[in-house]
Amino acid sequence: MKEKNTITNKKSGTEWAFLNMPLSVLLGFLGVIYIANSHHAQKKIRKIEKLEREVKLLKSEYVEIQTKIMEQSTPMKMLKNNGQNKLGYEKGEIVKID
């Protein structure tokens, strides 16, 4: 009977490559998935940062508009601008004059 001795029974380079082909294909596939996932995450991060900048801008516009509305809705401003509505001002309240 023949004994299998690993020292004397070395496999050639091509045999070794074909035996390890499934492992190398798996590692290559996992590498491609890893790279694609990394690119996808970076794209999402850029999109999130862009949306955060846009939200910040819209919040500042909202605050500006709110202050203008609050400024224009004070009773004294309303009295100055009431020419066509015929509004009056009595005891701290705005009333409509018929």
C-alpha cells in the first residue's frame, strides 16, 4: 500500500489553485459586496448632509417669516393698516365698527 506523505506528495501550483478556487471566488465576491456597500453608504451620507443643510436654511426662513407675521399682527400695526376693514381699538381689544 502507498502511504500518503504530505512532504513528498506536494501538489503543483495549478492543482492547488483549482482546489482553492471556490474560496477565492467567495472572497472576491465578498470583497465586491464590501466595496459596493461602502460606496452606497457614502452616497447616503452625502445625501443626508445635503438635506440637513437644506433643512437648516428652511428653518431660518421659517423663523424670519414668523417674526414678520408676529410683527405685523400686533394690535397697533393692525390699527394702522385697518383703513378698508373699519376696525377699532377699545380697551386693549380690537373690535369691528359697523
